[in-house]
Amino acid sequence: MNDIKKAMQAEQSYLRDRLSGKNVSLNLSEYGYEDLETYFSDKRDYQLKNCGIEVHETNMDDIESRVENAIMSKTPSIWIPTADEVFVWHGNEPIDEELCTDLGVHIYNMNYIGGTIVSGPEDLSFAVIIPETIDIGTSYMLEKIKDIMSKYIDDVVIDGNDILIGGMKVLGSMNRRMNGIYVFACQISYADRTEYIKQICSKQSVKIPIFIDGTLLPKEILKDEVIACLH
């Protein structure tokens, strides 16, 4: 049986020996790890589940400043906001604010590098804030979500920072690194936003947007499973 705690202690001893000039190797077989790839995967999972992540299922009131405060205070957390209307997450690409006002679409400026993401009450959005000392990134997060989706839906693939079902986009993601913190955020579509996307987004994606069939994978189940794999 793998003993991740003792394996991590052994890794720390190994690193101290290397820094002191000793010629040593990292062998964790006595703790159940015959290969280091499995060990580092388990280590990431263990650190993530034990970093004290707070779960915030919340409304959209001041969501930009609340997420920013969590980043600046280095508070490990998951933010899952729910809106009452169609809105956009805005990155660093231009957006027609006057058009959004005319359409009744609120803009939330989240300071990420990337384009505009259109979302609404039916969709699932979340942001994960964790210390950079935990060795995970966008590919790790997308693999976790893909694995959950694949239990319910066929033909789920990762394409860059997106997840596709049947070759069409259901998830868009963005990330930031600042203040020793890694931030991963994504939006998972559960409704057709095609017309809003055509009007609002200045840079049209070559990927065709689609939405998840809630009878195959209800939003609440996906949300609960994402929380469970991180918390």
C-alpha cells in the first residue's frame, strides 16, 4: 500500500542530502512507489486536498474584488458564483461595453489573459485559487474535469485550454499566476449562448460552441464532483 506521507518525508530527506553534496538517489519503493511519476501524481493530489481550500458557492455581488482579495491574501479557495442573468467574464481583449449595456449583459473584469467568455444562470463557472508551491497547472485541472465528464458523456477531449464534446466546445478556461498563487477559472456551458457570442466577442473562436445535456450530466453533479476531487 502506498504511504504518501512517508514518501514525501523521504523526498525531503533526499533533497537535503543533495543540497549538502551527498551522492544519493530517490528510491521510494519501500513506501509503495516503484515509479516517480505515480508518486508525484499522488503528491499533487495529496497537497491539493490538504492545503485548506475554502468552498464559496455565492452570488455575483462584487465577485471580482472578492476573488482578487483571496488572491492577495493567498487564501486557497474555490469560488462558484451563480448569476441571475446573462453576463460576460472579461479578460484583456477589447469588448464593446456599450453593446453589452444595450443587451443587458453585465461585464465582470477578471484580469486574466484571454478573450471574453459569455455565461449565464444555467452555466457552471468556478475559479480555483491555490499556492504555486503545489505543482499543478491548467492541464492538471482540465484532465480532472475531463475524467468526470467522461463518466457520463462520450467523446470528451481536451483541446488547448478548452474541453470539447463531439468536436464542439463546452468549456473554456483561463489562468493567472501572481503573488505566489495559481488561479484557474473556467466556464462550462449548459445553455445555447451562440447569438450572444456572435454579437459580443470581438475575436470569434474557430471552435463551435455547444452545451452539455443536463439529462446526461446534471450541473449539480458536475459541480459536486469537481469540489470532491479538489477539496
